[in-house]
Amino acid sequence: MPKLWNETIEAHRRTVHDAILDATVELVRERGLLAVTMSQIAEKTGIGRATLYKYFPDVETILVAWHGRQVAGHLERLSRAGEHEGDAGQRLEAVLETYAFIHQQMARHGFGPDLVALLHRSQDVGHAQHQIHALLRDALSEGVRAGAVRDDVAAEELAAFCLHALQAAAVLPSKDAVQRLVAVTLGGLRAR
Amino acid sequence: MPKLWNETIEAHRRTVHDAILDATVELVRERGLLAVTMSQIAEKTGIGRATLYKYFPDVETILVAWHGRQVAGHLERLSRAGEHEGDAGQRLEAVLETYAFIHQQMARHGFGPDLVALLHRSQDVGHAQHQIHALLRDALSEGVRAGAVRDDVAAEELAAFCLHALQAAAVLPSKDAVQRLVAVTLGGLRAR
């Protein structure tokens, strides 16, 4: 018997849930946000429409759930980067680089402004951005205490600077270009 | 007789055109993008609906025209800043500061992501952003030649860094905070 049958119902639900998110995002990528229907999603996931509706009421809710899963993954990657070995400056660099690469990867997904606008109406997204901001602010404060980051501008404002500057990674073509962006951003943060 | 009557028809048309844009933006600010109708716009502008339709087919087209007018104004402000007296470094600083203040002001208009998504579907907006990018890249290249800007990263990439970093002005509360943002951004550009 396949192992799946031995798992709990909760684990099975989680598998179906994740398969729905993946199928939906793939369809949106192929066809655009407005062209995707619940029937197509059910078909691509390999479940019935009635089952799909037990999980989600509409396409928008699925995409918000997908984005929530993405952001949770990003937060985990950023937290891990913040535990990087070395001094405060190296940890800060690891966090900034991770954030920049996340943005480069997101841009490669090629989502249009429709989807971005939809997701930004979601409260969860605002909450996640707040967490990312807090994580970065803490890494910057640690850098200030260690003398690696300038202390003439509040960590709060430096975090806003970093978050925006590193989003330029979305328009950069290569990994090298992203690393140069991180170096330039760090140049702005440096204690003088 | 009021002076208006002596003006050419073209000038009259321009006045009505601009009044429509202003009325529409004010209504969108008050009520949100989806709640605004052509009838409300005609009423607020003080013209008939039939006249309004001679100028614009729908609300979306009016908003794109309004945004085009805004961006033309921004480009003019940036060009003037680029002709600032002083050396290349001072001119660059003037351009960066102008761009940051433009973003702070735009954020205060309080437009939501719906409108942003709508405007970003417009080709004109892409063209204008390209012009702003080119203007900044030229100011940076001038800075590199003068030894004021680092030469280890292409001006093209530095321009992307600046444009994104300075958009943080949208979340900053004061003029002083924007000037600190410009200082931090310049720190990243500095030749070492």
C-alpha cells in the first residue's frame, strides 16, 4: 500500500491543499489571472470541483494562500540567514543578500501588476512585510551596536532604505549583478 | 468680457481637459477607483456628459492622461535639478533629492494598488519610467567621470539601485527623513 494511506487525514489534506496552490499558480502563469477558473484548477490538480470548493471558495483566496506560503518560506530563509556564523556585519550581509535573491526569483515568476495588486489587498501580506521589516531592523541594530553600521540614521529608516534598494534585484539580470547591488547597499549603511 | 473668451479654442480645450483630470482624481481619492462614474466626473467638472465623452471614452483613460501629465511634470522637475549649479556631485544629489520628494508626495496622494496596477498597464508609463532611468543614469555617469561616484558598478545598475532605494521616501514621515535617505543612498554611490 502506498505510504500516503498510512498518513493522518491532516497530512493528506495538506498534500491536496499544496497541490491546489501549485496548480493554480501554474495556470495563472500560463493564462493570466483573469482567465483561470475553478474548473481548470480542479482538473489540473486531479480532484473534483466539489472537493476543490471544500478547500477554497475562489481563485483569489487560493492565490492569497499561495502567497502566504511563499512569504513563510522567505521569512524562514531570512531568519536562517540572520543566524549566519561570523560577526554582525557578515550576518547583515547574509540577510540583505537573501532578501535580494528572493526578489530576483519572484520577478522571474513573471507575475503581472494585477496579481500584485490583488495580493497587496490582503492583510496577511501586510503582516508578513512587517515581520520582514522587523527582522531586518534587528540585524541593522545589531550592526550599529557592533560599530559596522552608521548610527546617525535610525535602524527603522535604514531598514526601509534596504528593503526598497534591494527590490532593484527584480530588474537585474544575473547573480553577480545582485551581489553588486548588495555591496552598493552595504556602502550606504557603513559607519563613517 | 472674461479673458478666456479671447483665447484660442485650443487653449479652451486644454482648460477643460485639465479640469476633467483634476475632478476625476479628486473623486477617485474620495470614493475609490471603482466607485467613480463618468456622470459624477461631468458634474464635478461643470460640463455636460456629452461634452465629457467628446474628451474621454472612460474613467480609465482619464486617469492614464492624468498620470501622463504628472509624469511630464516630474520629468521637468528632474531635468531642472540636473542643471543645478555646482559640481557633478551636487547635481546628482539634487536629482536624487527631487526624485525622493516626488515619491513622498505621490504617496501622500494616497492612491491604492488598484490605481497603480491600472497605470502600470499603460505603455506611456513604461516610457516615462525609461526616461527617468536614463536621466538618472546620465547624472551618475557624469559623477563617475568627475570621480564623485564609484566606477566598479555600471551606471545602469547604480541607477536601478537609486530609483528603488529612493522609493522608500513613500513610507517616510518627514522632509528630514527623506534627506537622510538621500544621504544614505549617496553613501552607497560614493567612490572609495
